[in-house]
Amino acid sequence: MDRSGRYAAPLAVGIDAGGTRVRARCVDADGRLVGTGHGGPGNALSVERPALVRHLAQALASAVPERLRGAVAGVVGGFAGAGEGGASARGRGVAEECLAEALKGLDIGGAALRVYGDVEVACASGPGAPADGLVLIAGTGAAAARVAGRRTVRVVDGDGWLLGDTGSGFWLGQQALRGALRAVDGRAAWGPLVTLVLDRVAPGRAHPALDWPDRHRLKQRIAVWAYAQRPVVLAELSPLVAEAAHQGDPWARALLAEATAQLADTVSALNPRPGEPLVLTGGLLGPGGPLGERLRAAVEPMGLRCSAVPDGVGGAVALARLLTEGAPDVP
């Protein structure tokens, strides 16, 4: 923005639509921030279309001031559930349609539009917006991928809460809840993590001195809580694992170590080459995430150049700027 309060046209908008929320960021031609916004979940396969349009519009409305919407020249969205092939290819089509509808509803017309998978914008969020490299995402879910020419060419895991996502927030939360049930049964020690988990799911009802009838009622309450939730809600228990580990709970520390080992194995399955970039992102691996430093140490023998980013919106913005410039490497 210059001294008169005007931004340099054209504007570019990047969107990172993940399983938990949609993030949007708008910048001007000089890369200066115009605005940011966020909305509800943005997975192109699991969120119903009307809700996805609404969440996208909410994020875009905050990111792009109404008076500047006619200056938007390029929009790039990175969507969970919109990768390459199979169901993800269908998700990409859904994402394109919903994003176009959200833009139309806000009178952002005439802008060039591209949709990528969340892995691809995460890769572009690394230093220099690389077109090729490796990505490891560990948040609610977990997956690793190889990106070439800004498109995903191989994915390891990302198989969802029921079949995979090993080492993810869901995996940690599920293990924590299972361990709490074992402790209530008397099959495991009742340590800090058990207390934290039970305080969350059955507040005021849990204590290691409970007799068997009270423990049985507690088990029933835990089961009712768990089965009443959407499965991914178990990921919300994962911060308790990090908190208990900080308190010295050996079981919590063991869970973090196992999650790290599983994620490192996921990267290893991509046959990484020394010197390749590895972008780490997601709540567990992004800046300040509880597994970030552990994972860096685990993959150090692979010789990768690791960088951590909070999300993929920076990469989406970088690709949107390339799109507005007509860069040849944007498919």
C-alpha cells in the first residue's frame, strides 16, 4: 500500500482449505498483505457442498475488502481431499466448483483460478516456493508425499482415521483414550495423561481410588462420549499427550516417540534423496509443534533440507502470484 492508501494491482489470493478450517490471504502485486480470513472445515471430499461454499466465502470476504474485489487477478486454492487420482480427483472437481461459486457470490469475477491438493500448496510454502520436493503433513491426519512440477506424484499414508494416518493427531488421541480405558480397567498405570484425558471426557468423575461399580460406570461414560463424536474429534485429545509428556509422564513420552518413528517411516517410504527439501506442516510438525524437533532428528540421517511452515496458505499465495504473472510453471 502506498502513501495514499492504495494497493498495487493486481491482487492475488491464496487459500488453504484443510480438514479443520479454511484460511485465506490476499496480497498486492508487491507482496504486501491486504487481508486475511478464515472459515470452517474445507475438505473437498468430506464437507457438504453448501457448507464448503459458505466456509470459503466467509474466509474470502474477510481477506479481500469489498472495494478491492475487482482487482483480484489470480486465486489459488489448496484443498484437503483434492489430490491426484481416484476420489481425490473427484474432490478437485468439487473444490473448483465450490470455489468458483464462492468467488461469484462475492463479485470476484474475471480472476484466473487454479486448485491444488493441500500437499502441493504445502510444498510451495517452503523456502523459494519449490516446485519439487517432499512434504510431511501431521495434524488431524498424516501423510507424506513427493511433489514434482507442482503436482503430487506419490503419497504415503493419508488413508484416514479408520485405516491409517499413523502418527497423526487422531492417532495420538485414539491411543490416549484407549490407554485411559486400560487404566480404568486396572490394566495400565494411572498417570498424568490418564488424568488429563478423563478430565476432558468425563469431568469430575474420574479418580484412581474408584471402586469397580464406579469404574464400570466411568467406562460406559467414556464409550458414550467417544461414539457420540465424529471420529476426528479424537484429534483434539492429542495436545494432552504433549502436555503430559512435559509433566514427565513416561507413557505420553512413549506415544510421542512412537508417533515420530511412524512419521519418519512414512517419509522413508518415499525413497528420499540427500539434499531434497522436506516441508513439515500441520499442528504436530509446524513451527512450535510437539513433534517438529523430534522429527527433524529422526530424518537427519536421510540428509534432507527440512523447513517447517504453519500451513499451506503461504504456498497458495506464492502460486497465485505466479498465476497473475502468467508464469509458465503453473499448470
